[in-house]
Amino acid sequence: MAELNIKKISSLDSADKFAAYISDSGINLGFCPVMPQPEKQAFSRPAISNGHVIGNRWAILPMEGWDCHADGSPSELTERRWIRFGESGAKLLYGCEAAAVMSSGRSNTRQMMLTAETVESIAALRKKVADAHKHKFGRNDDLYIGLQLTHSGRFSHPNDDQKLESVIAYHHPLLDRKFGNQNTPVLNDDQVEDIIRHFIEAAKLAKQASFDFVDIKHAHGYLAHEFLSAFDRSGKFGGSFENRTRFFREIAAGIRKEVPGLDLSLRISLFDMLPYMKGPDGQGVPMQVPGNYKYAFGGDGTGTGYNLTETIKFIEMTREYGVNMICTTIGSPYYNPHIQRPAAFPVSDGYTMPEDPLAGVARQINCVAEVKRHFPDMLFVGSGYTYLQEWLPQVGEYVLEHGMADFIGIGRMVLAYPEMCADSLAGRPLERKRICRTIGDCTNAPRNGLISGCYPLDDFYKMMTESLKLKDIKAKLKRS
């Protein structure tokens, strides 16, 4: 595969250079050359969700920190991350953390888990976040805080970070081969019902902990997302659209019945693509399957394009359960990361980008805009913006001003530079030395059994022994 001629975002240091580059590259990406004054920014406008006033249009996306205690309760490291979310200036904390609803669904041994034993410590942390926000910005009555509930499914590591203990909805011809699941038993319907019960019980605990809403994660190849493409599964949770969406419907119906007053949201991969693998030259290439590729929910059958017919049908159905906010993403960080989180550098077990990452950013933004047009009265949180770096606020402002999304979500960017939100809202220049360059160490670390954090830019993580371990691991991988 030919080497791509990709310019570093940091070299595009003027609006004219950035505009010329995206034009010359044929990338459909709008941006505001000059940010409006703070009081005129689309970012500064409040929004309303289920009667809750949300003070601005910045959102912090849910992440996995790999830094909780063994029982799933938050550690001091978790507390530091969350308080920085509260101090970021964003008024929508969409999920704070991806919290497992049961042990079998933990993606790692230090993932947050919401149980009767951990709920008090998680509630105390939520309060600290709200208090920190009020201390810095003077109020928190316009802060909307949720918790993401998830089961990692095929990517579960509940007992050993190096031992995959997959929980699968069906046998996938490519993912089984990629992750060694050929002999993994498929969940039976009784086991599925038990997992559903755990989601509902976790939602009860989330309300006890005073979260405003819960997000039922249907993204990134995790269990709920996998059910959406379970064409080959028999029984009431597979085959037809009605059956493939039953997992969500039973969770949502249970929450509405048993947890009144708790808002319900959804993070969804709007579409998926074929799994990718490292090619001979290191660039990502799609795995191949004969004929039509039916396993990509929201896909067009080719494995490399999308058709949002079922996605739109599913979102329409969620409205029956009170969902009015959707957090968008696409694909999976485990098998096609270049479409899910465009980046300048591959992660340690990944591949070099097969396209200009800006094209990946634009694809995701324009896909969200397409869905938003179908649901103008719903709130959509966009993601996949970090690669924009210096130009993130300007592109986000354009998206908001043109009604292409309702919130701009940031994930790994907030690890390095949480105050980007507040600085942008105040019209202050961005601190370029703190801007995430998508080096990927926040992923490289957990992929190698270490806590997640911004090792290149955050002095707190630079000084940890894990930083030296990570450098050694990367050096060994480079030599191999």
C-alpha cells in the first residue's frame, strides 16, 4: 500500500493552511476560521434534556481508566481523573466512566464496577465532582452527570488482564478468528436474562448514587452492540430486528418500571465496518469474508461503507423508552480503531492508519449530522474529535452552529488538557503544549496491563513508575 502524504495538524498553524489542506485533500470538513466572542459561541448555549438545564455544549465522554480497586470501587487515581472532569468546564459529563454491571463484564481487573459494595464510594466521588465544579465555576445546578453501564462481552478480562474470558452473543466468522473465540460457548437465553437483570440492578444503584442518568452502552463491539448484529443467533435474542434489539428493550423497560425518575440514554456505534489487521507494510487492511458482510450493524453489506436504515429504526424505537439523548461513535477500538478514533500514531498492538485521520474525523461528523437530520428534537453528542487538536474548538463550533450535533464530546483529550473546555468558552488561547497529539499511550498502557493516563503530557503520570515501564515495553515492541 502506498505511503500516505499526511501533514501534522500542528504544522497547519493558520486557518488558511488548515482550509487549504482539507480542500486539497478532498475532505468534507467545515470549521470556523475565527472563533466567535465567548457570549456568541454556539458552545456557550444551554440545552435542556428531560427538564434538566445543561449549561453549555461541551461533553466529557465515558472512558475506562484501569485504575479502580479490585472490587470496582474508585481509587485516588480515579478520583483525580473525575475531579478534573468536573473542573473542565463541560456541563455534560456523559457517563464519567464505563462501569461494568457484573464481574464477567469487566474489560480489565481494575475497571469500575457498580455493586451494592461499591455504590457508596462511587456516590461520594460523584458528589466530589459536582462540588469541584461548583467551587471553580460558581454553580452546578446546570451540570448533568451520568454513568455508563456496560458489559464488555467478547473483550472481557475479569480475572487476569492477559487472559481473555469472552462472553459472546453469537459466533462471528472474523472476530472469532481474530480473538480466538472459535470454542467460546454462546450465551444461552437464561444467561442473557441474568445479564439484563444486572443492568437493571446497576441502574437502581446509579440512582441511589444520585446520577442524573445512565447510558446503556451499545458500542465498540461490546455485548449490547454485538446483539445488534446477531443475525446468526437462534431464539428470541437473534435473527430479526425485533429480536436483535430485545436486549436493549428489556433493559430499558426494566429501568423505566423499577427506577422511575432516572433518565436513560444510549451510546451507540452508528455503524460498523469489517475488522482490520496489520498488513505486510504495517498499514491496516480489512479482513475478508466471501459475499455480503452482514455483521456490521449500520453497514451497507460491503464491510467498508454504511447504510443507516437500521440505525435510524433503532434510535426511533429507543424514544418509546424515554431516550432523548444519544452519544454517537462508530466501529470499535479493538478491531477497526482508525474509524472509531482517528489518530496520528498506531497503538502498540495496532496498525498504521490506512487513510488520512482527518478523513476519519469528517466521516464520523457527517454521519452524526445525517442521523441528526432524522431526529431534530433529540440531543446528539458527537465524538472522534481529538485528532483535530488545535482546530477542535473551531470545527466543533461549526458543527454546533450548523445543527450537525448538539454537544461536542472529548475523551482522551481531557486527560491531557481538561481546561480546554473552559479556555475555549472564555475565549482564551489554547495551551498548545497540553494538546493531545494522539500518540496513544493512554491506550498503550492498559493494553499492556498498566493504568491509563496521559504519560507524554501530564507530569503526574510522567513521574509514575508505570511511565518507565511503558517506555520499556514500547522499546521492546519496536525492536521485535
